[in-house]
Amino acid sequence: MDYSVYHNCLRIQITPDEWQDERIEAICKHCAEYGFDNVMLMLNLEEFHCGHISIEEEKKWIAVLKKAAAALREKGITVSVNNWIEMGHADRGRQFAADQQFTPMVDPYGRAATAVPCPLCKNWRAYFAEYVTLLCKELEPDTYWIEDDFRLMNHAPLRSAGCFCDLHMADYNKRLGTSYTREEFVKKLLTLGPCNRERRAWLDSNRDVMVGLADEIAKTVKKVCPNTDVAIMTSGPEQHCMEARDWPALFEALSQDGGHKINRIHLP
Ligand SMILES: [Zn+2]
């Protein structure tokens, strides 16, 4: 997509059901009437969200999105794609499927998520790479959008920020040369006063993990679609700064191999 000019982008999902053809037709008309030149096709979104869906479920969404992409492109409207989740926004009563051996995110008080995996979880990363590969291969979007669930805070019902699962505790202890339990580490982390060793290790870990994940997602997309841009939604940037987000490194990772640096800001 040409990012040297302004685009009017419609962000919408088309559910795989008996109304899909009517919806696609209506969206094409709507775009022509209201001057949208790009449609961000979304799937498994909001009220229709079923957690980390299987590849078989994903294929049902892809079938309808492919149909929509073809109809839109025929009218000169470009197509980007947004899966709505990476790790996931919040549990909202959902659970990992029985065959998903994902390590859940854990808050500083020891509560584990039921539907949000830790970004260090190798099983989730392998699943997500397969999922994104198929999505991009089939849709060949101009842009692959990462949603604002790409974060270590605000994953209700987990409290506070950061992950304190066993994988993360091992990472913090490795950086510090210690063998803290979660409780011991959190107590040090939350000590008032200047940044101590523990807080520094936590901040460094947050940066490394999230930039590493951005790099992996971008490489996954680029492997099947070398010309697709990888973009991100950055709502609440001041909160992301609190978890030590490294903005230049993040956008360098996402725009690797000649991509654009694209930030979808959160207007509210
Ligand atoms: Zn973790």
C-alpha cells in the first residue's frame, strides 16, 4: 500500500455465515459511497471472539475474507487484515482449547489467565506462527495489523502489569543471578525509591520479550508475503511506556526488510 498518501480505511469483520454475500456486496457499495479506499478485514472479533481458534476454524473465516478481498480488489479497494488478537485482550470467561498446551500469563499476585498465553510460551508462538502464515498466504494483504493486545498489561482479570509465570521468573532470575520466588521478586520490584536491580531486570525483560515477539511476527509475515507491511495499534502509549516499551526498536522490528513504520493510534 502507498503510505505516502492518506487512506480512508474501513475496519470490519464479515462472519462466515449465510449472510456473507449480502454483507460483502453492502460493504463494496458502502466503500464506494463513502470514499473508503482500504478495508481492514477482521476475524474472530469482539462478540464473535472464540479465543485462540483452531486452524480448521480459521479456514472458515479465511474462505469468506478471500471472497470479500476479491470483490473489493475488483473495485480498486485495497485490503489489509487484522486478526484482532495476538495473545488476546482479556479472558472474558474463555479458556484455551483442550489441545492447546499454552503457558498462561500470570499476574504479580499469582493469578493465571485462562485464555491469554504468556508471550514466551513456545507452544503458543508455534501455533500463532502457523495461524499468521496461513492468513497471510491466503489473503496476501497490503498490511498485517497487530492489535493493541500486544502488551503485558491490561489483560483482565489479571491485575497490574507484566507476566510472572515460571518462564518469566526463570528469565528474571537468570538476568539477576538469583533464585527468587515470585513473591520475593515482586516485593523487591515494588520497593519504593529509585530503580533497583530487580526493577531494571523486569523492565529489560519486558523490552526484550516484546521486541523479540514483534520481530518474530514480522518475520513470519514477510516469509510468505515479502511486500506486506506489518503495522500496530498503539492505544495507551503512556501505559506501554510504563512497561518499558522500546518504541524505536519495536518499529524497526515491524518494518524490517523495507517495510513502512505504521502506527494506528487510539483516537479516544
Ligand atoms: Zn510469562
